[in-house]
Amino acid sequence: MSLQTLAKIEINGSANSDFDHGAFDPKTRRVFVAHTALNRVEVIDHDAGRHTATLDGFPEAAGVVADEGLVLVTNRGSASLACIDAKTLETQFVQPTAPRPNGVAIVSRSGLALVACIGNEAHGPELQSLTLDKSQRWSLALPGRPRWCVTNREGARVFLAIREPSMLLVAQLPELNRVEHWPLPSRGAHGLDIDHQNGLLYVACDGGSLVAVDALIGEVRGEWPLAGAPDATFFNPASGLVHVAIADPGLVQSLDPRTGNSARLDTAIGAKTTALVPPDRLYVFSPSHGGVLVLGEN
């Protein structure tokens, strides 16, 4: 169940820089990553194993999600959500959001985007539900700072990690109603992913644990220790493993929730975000390596 380093992909200007979220688009087989420090989105051709494009004009790019040939990017520096055509790499539109948008999710079948905004001194944290045709939007005030968010398979509910009080906030889509708060046993809910087949949410918490939560009723189903404060968290449906990026001391921790077994692969300090490429690749965005480490499950 361990990972091994297979390759390194260089990205110009990324040495000692800062990346945020990354995502794989299955339709174009490209990986998109927020290059936050340089206000860019970087594009990697997975099959060719190389960096192919740099897209400028994304102020403090933060959240990235991709599906069905669409890529959504939250821009903390301009309080906006951008939509990129994954094939042409052209920006289709930009929508305004509340201040400092961060986590983002997409429901392609219903043309819906979910944007979790951190807010500022004048505007509290807020979750927004936006139609991609710009016709409607809904908003929900949040009880704390938002982090990652995901939806269920049907696109009927959104699950959002809230740092403090540490919880999962659950809301019905698209109107963001029928809100529930599911408290977690570890502080600082952070990275988040979902196992659709088994109905489980995996939440990596700053308190040093990975928590499994029943996605239907919110009950905790398991908890495992982590080697440090986590960030990006991905569940791989092909293998059943959960991969958690930990910036300090710089590693990816892989856990098998079925057995509780855990393995670690050293990366570098500051390598906090990743992107999963099914069935068995994990991209680690590492400023110390000047780009991407491509890891493989074995």
C-alpha cells in the first residue's frame, strides 16, 4: 500500500514558490494546479508527463476543481470564481464571490458551483451556491473558517470542513438549506474527500488525526493518527487508500481504513497539496523540487 516516486515534472518559476489546490480533469487528462504566489494556473499533460501551459490572470488562485472538461478556480485576491475550458484553456467566465474564496466544488450535471469564502473584517465567512449560467445564487453564513468541500454522488448535498469549531457543515443543494452541523473529535477540520460507494467522508484534522464520518447520518466511524498537521486529502476509489499531504515535516501519509495500516513517503517541507489521478497516481506540488513529484501506488 506504499507510494514510490516515479518522476519529477519541472514548472518554471516554481522553486520556493507557493501552490494550492490541484485537480485532474478525466476528459482532457490534464492536471490543473493553483500557483498561488504567481497568480497563475499551471497545466500538466498527464499522459505526456510534462508541464504544457501557464495561465495568467488568477489573483491568488486557491481552490481548483475539474470535471467534464470544466475547471473552476477560486481567486482569493479578486474575490472571484473563474471557469476554464479544459481543452482550449480559455477562460469562459468570471463571477464575483464573497471575500477570499477558498474551497470549491462542482456539480456538472446541474451546472452548479459551490464556493467556500473565508471572508474578511467586513464580511464573515460564507458558503455560496452559484449556477454556472450566472442565473441564480444562494448564500449561507458560516460558523467558522471554511476549508475543503465535496458533494455526494447525486449532487444533492454539500459537505464543508469548518476549522473551528471543528465540524462538517452539511447543506442541501442548490438552495443551501436543511443545514446540519456534525462535530468532529479532532480540532481543525481541514482536508476532505468522499468515498461515494461506501458513503464515508474522510476528514484530515489539524489536531493530528484522520476521521471517517458516515455521509448519511454524521456518525464517526473511525479515527487514525497522522504524522503532522494535514492539508490536501484524497480518497482513491481504485485502491481504497486515503492519501494525506503533510507540509511539515514534508511527507504523504497513506492509510488503509479497512485495516488501519499506514505508510509514509518523504516529500519536502512545504509540499502540502496534491492531485489524484486514478487509478494509481498522486501528484505532489513541491516548491522545494521546483514543480511536481509524481508518485505511484504499489
